[in-house]
Amino acid sequence: MIPLRSLLNRRRFLADTTTGLGAIALAALLEQDGLLAADSADPYAIPIRPEAPATARSSPEPARAKKVLVIFCSGALSHIDTFDWKPELVRRDGQPMPHAEAAVTFQGENGAIARPRYRFRPRGESGKMTSDLLPSLGALADDFCFIHSLTTKSNTHGPGENCMSTGFTLDGFPSLGAWTTYALGSENQNLPAYVAIPDPRGVPQASINNWGAGFLPAVFQGTAFSAHKPIAHLRRPADISSHADAATRHLLETLNTEHLRRFPGDAELAARIASYQLAARMQTSIEHVSNLASEPASILREYGADDESNKLKAGFARNCILARRLLENGVRFVQLFNGAYAMGEGVGNWDGHRKLKEQYDIHAAILDQPAAALLKDLKRRGLLDETLVVFCTEFGRMPMFQKDASGRDHNPLGFTCMLMGAGVKAPYSYGTTDELGYRAAEHVASIHDFHATILHLVGIDHTRLSIYHNGIQRRLTDVHGHVIHNILG
């Protein structure tokens, strides 16, 4: 500590002032000559061109993956009935739950501990234990990196989906796909950079929030369409000639360009113009990608797209084929949903509150074969070398049944998601829940950690990908998150 007498010494004060001014001058000269190191925490300066906002951009950091595929199981897929083997649940089946705070959860009072409704078996060379609910996905255990210790901020579906997709429980924040395409753009300027493929049964509870742009430029919002519900109003009306159509587009482009010149800071206008231009290009390009008629019968059979006995499975299988074709054609981020909200509790999604096994038998038949076929197909074609696959759900489910029911309540305290493909260890299991699968116990990971890791794999430092909004630098991971380095290949 400097004595007070020294601080009040005039000669020392003048000497220190001279040294300080010299340091300031030196720093200014070094910065002027480009010799001063940049602050590593400075936000990225993303070079967005308003007239071509989705132009491909180099990743600011070394990247393991170029593209991302998210398979989102809406409704909260039960980790303890699928991928998180807990023998103690079998031994304590029917006994009271030892955790007093678990007596009453989201929907109310709970009953006794309930064993998994499906038998677990060792899979692959690794012997990873997964259940018979999803045997085709389980057979790929050697290709998965399992994260068994995820936690989230909400036990409600809408906010839970928001958190998994945007990092925040509230509406209005940019999605993971929007942040990714904002930073990296897209390799194919004739297709959307970001595509969301809703389930054949409908959209998830948080709907467009899962693929929204929030306060990022609107052009980075996901384009939602599927194999059975293509992009509307894309084709030219039969009574308009191709010459008239081209002339009209040329006139509109001229007017829009002039309007954008007058209002250069209007991101909504720039996004609208860019989307119209993309739509014009997609009139020819999208048909090539979304038309599955060129797929051989063997592929349709492998995915289950020819299953006449299960139309929903066939519909989801066609969505899986569409996802592969989009990735093949340079789409940066594809979000594939399994499960929809509007059909009722657990009827069209994984929300197994009352009749878990009865409902899960139906949902598994829709998900398992098509999703596994998609992953095998990506690997066979070499696409996993540059694609990160994220298999996720909004939260887990409780180890006990709800009172007077045969299903499980919501559990945000510990659940499982998986990664596959570019940049991740496989087979690998990271983290654990406790012996009952109730709470994350070892290597506890947050959604922010999960997102930070995904961004890291595509060459983005999550602490530097931010945008100034309402007086604050906003980012996907808020002020939290750490890359899970243990799972990196």
C-alpha cells in the first residue's frame, strides 16, 4: 500500500502524471499503426450487406462444422425412458420418492417412483444402455455424444422451448439458427440460409419463437416449410407469362433499390427486399430440392416414407429426406421438429403426463426409423464430416408417476440431449444425473453451456457474437455459458 504522505507529495504526483501521459501517447501511436492487440472480448463486426445479407462469411474462429441439423422432440421426451439408464428406478419401483421437494411439481401431486416403461439393452460396440422405445436410434449409440446432465430454466413447454431455441424463456429473442446464419450467412444464395421443418401434425408450442430472428435483422428468421406443406404462393400464376413476370420483377427491384437507398438503416425493408429476391430465385431452385420424386425406392423404404400403414410416420420420414436434401444443397441451419402442440396433452407430442407408454408407443413409431435413417444417410454420404447434429428436447421428465396417472411430470433439473457429427467425441457420455434421474449430479451443464458449445463447433466465440439492443449488448448465452471442452473431438 502506498503511504498517504507519498500520495500528497507534489514531485511524485508530477512524475506519475508524466509516466501516465507517456503511456497514453504510446497506446495511441500503437493503435494508429495497427500494432495494438484487439480486446478479445470485443463483439464481432459482422459484415452484413443489406442487398445480400445471407452471403457466406468465413467463421471468425476455427470451425469443426459448417452446417447444423437440429432434431427437436417437442413435448419433453423422457430421458429416463430412453437414453439415461437408471437401474435404481427398477429396484425402487413403487417406493416413495426420497426428495421431499418432488412431492408436488408442475402439474401437482406426484405418486411413487416408476421404473422405465421400456427395457434397456447395451447397444453398439460401446455397450451404451438405451431403451427399446427407440431401437433404431439406440443402434447408433457409437456415433452419439450423450450429455446426461443438462438443466434448463423453466418447467413449462413454451418457455422451455424458447430457452432451448433462444437461450431465454421470454418471447422475442433470436433463435440459435438466426444467430448462426447472422454470423456465417449461407453457401447457397438460391435457398434460405435457415429452414425450419414443422412436424406433419403441426407446430411446437412456442411456434415461430423457435426459429425467429428476434431483434436481429429480420432476414435471418428461419423459413418454415415441410415436405407436405411447401412454401406458399411461390409459383407463377398460369395466366402470367414468364416475360411479364421477369419485367415486373425488374421494375420492383429498381423501385426497391431506390427506396432502400433513401432509407439505408431500415433493416426490415432490406430484409423484405432480400426475401422477395430470394423468393424469385427459389421459383426455380426450391423445386429441385423439395421434390422427392427423384429419390429411389430404396431410400423411401429406408426412411419409412412409403409406409402406407402409418401416414404420420411417412410424413415425418419425408421431412427427414427434405432435411438431408437441404443440407446437401448448402443450407446452413436446418431445424427438424418431431411433435406438435395443438392436438392436446401428449396426443401429438412427447408430453407424457397421463398415459406415457400408450402415447410414447405411437410417437416412437413416427420418430425412430426416419430419424435414424436420416443420420445413417448423412454419414454414408460424408455429410457428417461437416455437419453438427443436435438431438434435443426442452426438458426431461420426473422419475415418479403423477398421482392417479401413468405418466411423468416435467423435470428441468436434469435431462439428456445428444450431439453427433463434426467435432464431437463419439461414443461418449458426459455428465450424469443422480441415481434416480431426478437431478443433474456430475458435470452439470446449462442450456447456455450447450449453446456455447454448438457455436464453438461452427467457429463462433459465444462471448463475442452479440448485437446492441435496447441499451445492452445482447447475445445467445446472455452473460453465462462455457464451452464443454470435454466433448470436443
